[in-house]
Amino acid sequence: MSRLQQVGIQQMEDLKCVYTRDWPKYCKEYYCLDNFVDLHRKDPHLGDVKIYALPNLELGLFVIVDRYQISVGFLESERSESRLRESLLQLEFFGGEQFASMPKRYFKAAIDTIHAKNLKLDINSVTFSLVLSNEEALQFQVEPPVGFSLKSLRVEDAQVVDDHWEWSEPGTLSFIQRQIICNTSVGLYKDDDNELVAWCIRAQDGLLAVLQVKNTYQRRGFGVLIVKEFSKREALQGHDVITEVVPENKASMSLFKKLGFKFNDQCHWLYTEAPIKD
């Protein structure tokens, strides 16, 4: 059995190249790696992030541990699932870990690992992964309404973003702050008092995420405006745009489909139960 080894930027770039095949099947893995390459370039000493791979990078297998969030990938083959399971079992788990935004091909290996480590599964949230090509995103025409301006988010906006996020929990604020500093984000601000009224960020796994319009500003097309602006900014960097929506969120699903996003995969968020503190 091959042992996982920590890898640096060059190996991560090599892994990214592996995931360009069968596009957009593996776009999720590609943009997850892309995000962490960017993060390491901007901060080479990311103390809470560890990136592992097998010595044979052509297998595409990686495990990213970003504090309590775990992202995984492999190229599908006869032994890929068992390799991932064997690799995950080499790591320490304490409870409270999350397998983040994980395409369904990794589900069994993750569940087997959770059981083998005697952890309890707290949440299994299913999402639909959607993708928009950069060619389509470049066609968007974006013009904010009179009295509003589109800008990148400021790090001091992170608290507002976290306060309004449905999935906010202890620790998410620092994730949001980091992504605002290091990655694409969009906010819609009122010109008269600079109030932030709508926003989204590029999350640590490469997703268009945390899309929100304040309640008092809904039904004015601001969600569409934010998605278009974010998508165009990503497309200008040569990126396709990926996002995830829970199936029950009909409004968001309708919004993204109307803008040309297409279904790519079913994903899972697996939350393990945190240990009880004395």
C-alpha cells in the first residue's frame, strides 16, 4: 500500500493537469486544487492546510485537510475507490471533520472511513453541482442599477456575510475572511452609505458560494446581477464557473439554470459529530 505524502505547489499543478481530462467531469477537483495553489502562492505558510497525494500523481489521488474540512479526488479506475479508502485511513480523525462538497464517486470511501474510525455521521447533505463554461460567462452584460456599485468584498465585510449565511458555524468566519483576501468575490453596495446588500465569494473548493441578498433588497434582480458579475470575473481568468445548490432550493436552481448553468454531478457534504468537551 502506498503512503500519502505531503505535496507542494509544483505537485499540485501537476495534479491539476491530470484533472483536465473528460472535462467537465472532474472540474470540481480541478478548481479545488486551483484554489489551494492560489492560496499557497499568496501565503506559503498556511498552517492549517495540509495537502497529500500518492507518489504516482497520474492516479490523481489527493486529500486536502483544511482545518476540519476534507476535500478528496481521484481519477476513476478499478482500484481508485479502495486506494482512497486506504489513504484516508492513514490520517487521524477526531470527530467534527467534514467531507466538503464531495462528488458522489467518493461517497462510499468516505462513509467506510467514518465507520472504520468509529465516528458518528451527523449530517449527509446532498447538493447538485452545476457548471457554466467561461465562453458563456464572457457573454454576460453587467450594469448595476442607479445608486449601487459592484466591487470586490472587503475583509471587514466577512462578518456581515457570515451573519447572513445559513450554514454559518464556529470557524466559518475565518474561512470567509481568507477567501475574500485571496480570491474572487463580489459585493453590491449602496452608493449613499456603502451598505453591502448582496454578495458571493469563491469558496475554498472553487465554488461560487455564499450567494445572498439581504431580505429588504430581494426581488430586484440583485442575485442574478451578483452571479453574472462573479461569473464574468472568473471567466476573464480563463475559468469555468462551478456552484452547488441543494435540490430543495427551487429559487436558486431556477436562477442558475436561467443563466445557463448545467447539471454536472450529485455531491455530498458529510459532517461527523464533534467530540463532547468536558
